Amino acid sequence: MKLILLLGLAMALGSAACSRKAADANDPKRRLNDYISRSFDVRKAEDKEHLLGYLTGPAKTRLAAWSPEQFREAFIESKRKFVKLVFTEVKPVSASETNITYELTYIDQGKSSDAKVTHKKLGQLVQENGAWLIKDVRNIKELVEYQNEMSLP
């Protein structure tokens, strides 16, 4: 009996995972979340093409114009550690356009001391051919908190 229950659960989870990819493309928040996750997992220059698959319009044009050196410095050599992503507002503009305000926090393990960086951003997503794509992203605010930084009064 337990075996049948476990098999049923495994089949349900497996079918959910198979259908997840199609569903993710139809949810703008999920799509933006997936792009951000991928951007923190870039390991090689060939990943640029995969990231471009999430983009359209000005955002795609900007990333496509980056040289291999620029891409490597920004995504591969940067020492960023993801902390959290919080969606603060989802505002549908039309059936095929949505604006999402979000806060992205990560640890920048740069040359000097580590810094906790929080970006508040506005992402503009549009639906093209049944999938949500990131058209543009604008910075609203940036907060940098240096860790182990000593200051004099």
C-alpha cells in the first residue's frame, strides 16, 4: 500500500515538473524569478544565449551588445551571492504587458570587504508568442551595507 502511495506521489510530482516549464513562461513573476536565478548561476560564456531567451526589446539589445569580456566580468567573475528576491508590486498594464516592482538582495564579495546590496527595480515584461519576456528594467533605488566596515565618529 505504501509503495502504491509513493509511486502515485512520484508520478504526480514528475508530471508537475514536466508541465512547469510551459506554465513558467505564462507567469510574469515566475519568468522574472527564473531569469534572476539563472543570472546568479552563470558559469560560462555560452550561458549568455540562454539569458537572451528571457529578454526582448531594449533589455535584449543591451545584453546582446556586450562583448564576451564584459559578459564574463559581469556574470562569471563577479562574486555575487544571492540572498533574496521580493516582489513588491505587480501591475498589469494590459493583457500583454505587466510592470513588476521588486527588490533584489545579494552579497557582493568584491575586492575589499563584503557588502550587502539591495536594488529596488521596476521590470517591464511583455507577452510575445505566449511567453513573458523582460523588455526593460529600471533602477529605482540602491542600498549598499558594508559588512565589517569600521567608521570613525
